[in-house]
Amino acid sequence: MSQIDPLPPLRDVITKHGLRAKKALGQNFLLDLNLTARIARRAGDLAGSDIIEVGPGPGGLTRGLLAEGARKVLAIEKDSRCLPALEEIGAVYPGRLQVIDGDALEVDPLAHLTPPIKIVANLPYNVGTELLVRWLTPQDWPPFWSTLTLMFQKEVAQRITAQPGSKAYGRLAILAQWRCDAKIVLTLPPEAFSPAPKVESAVVHLTALPEPRFPADAKTLERVVAMAFNQRRKMLRASLRALDPQIEARLERLGIKPTARAEELTLEQFCTIARDFA
Ligand code: SAM
């Protein structure tokens, strides 16, 4: 294995600092620094960007990001046991690593950063989807970040990138693809982590588009999509009836089959419905 920095191997770091993985914090650590550098490269050119990393843990991905030339990494970690290990990394990259000891669901990292900003993380599974939805639904678009490069359970990654007609297609696919390009850029087996999770993982790379793919009011679109997929096995004329008792006629006027089910509708068709309710 080639050496990406002068720091000790991650296994030694974990032993030295007593970082036994805690399930409650979604801790599955990456131990292979060549792999973490590879994930960092999937985020594109890092030299001209500030990076937010959620959940650095013992710092494998953090080291990958810094070794690959990130201008600055702001790492938010809830488990204070990891702080001494992260301090040792900061000492090797003076002025380029800032660590916030806190909960990513509560911390506002923006005050510390200069655009362009990329978010890169091997997310804790228990908060990953919630953070993604927050990043995808800011008050204004374009958002504060230019790209998201995120590790999820493979099943979640597939829901983010799913196309109409598939089981995985739903609210997450529409939220993500309406205003981003989203693709799976790496798939990892359970053994890549310690401890090994039960399922495969995948890295999704999302690039924020300057404007939505199709015009629509964000709140209205979210409402229509949530309603349609809450009863995904029902026909639209039933699942969307609460929006309008005359939904059948409305859908027909829009050229959408009232007997179709949510998972058959394209993103463009959802936007068409949302615009009609605006
Ligand atoms: N980045 C490391 C790696 O790739 O080896 C660790 C990834 S591990 C899947 C998730 C990390 O997120 C853990 O270090 C955990 O302590 C941290 N974490 C869990 N919940 C968090 C939260 N709400 N805010 C910040 N960090 C959190």
C-alpha cells in the first residue's frame, strides 16, 4: 500500500485513541487510505474548494481529502473521542483542517467557509438521508454547495439515482434529480469497512444545476410528490384526490393518465402537475 501522508496507518490510530466503533453513531470506519483518496478524487478538483466533511471519525477520508489537495476541510464530528486523532492530522496540514465538535444536524458551518464549497462524507447511516434532504431543499437555489459526494447504503444510493418505472423511484429521486445531476460513482463491499456493515455501500456524486431542470414551485412539488408516493400503489386519481376533488379532469387536461401510478410519472410530469397547482 502506498503512503499518502506521514501519519500512522488507521488501524494504529484507532488502537492508540481507543476508537471502538459505536453502533449508535453509525460508525463503520474506512481503513484503506488508498480507497479514501479514491473517494476524495470522485469529488472532482479539490484544490480550489472548501470542503465540509460530516463525521470524520478517525480521519481516513479527511486524510484522503487533504492529501488530494483540498484547500480547506471543515470536519464536523459528534464523537469527541475522535478529536485527538483529528488534531494529529491538522498538525500535518497546518491551517487546512478545522474540526467542529458537534452534531451536523445542529451546526451551521457556513460562517467558516469560502465558496465554492463541496460536501464530502461517509455519512452516518442514521442521519444520512435527513442531511441529504436538507441540502437538497434550501430556501434558495443554487444552494451554498456546488457538489455533494456522499457514501450511503447502496439501496439508498439507488433511490437517489432511480429512474421512473423502477421500485427504487420515489421522493428522493425526484428531490435529487430535479435540481442536480446525480450518479453512483463507486460501489463498495461490506469488507471495505470496520466493522463490516450488513449491506453494500455506494458513493453518490451530485452536482447542483444552476436552475431546476423544469420550472415548479419547490414546496408545491414536494407536496405533490409526497402525496403521490405515500400511496405509491394507488392510481394518481386516488392518491392526489386530497389536493383537488376534480383531480381526474385536471390530470386529463394536463395530458397525464389519471390511472397511472406515481412510479410511472417522469420528473417533468410531476413538475407539470405542481405548476398547475401554483
Ligand atoms: N469518515 C469516517 C470514515 O470514513 O471512516 C467515519 C464514517 S462513520 C460511517 C460516520 C461518522 O459520523 C462517525 O465518526 C460518527 O461518530 C459520526 N457521526 C454520527 N452522527 C453524527 C452527527 N449527527 N453529526 C456529526 N457526526 C456524526
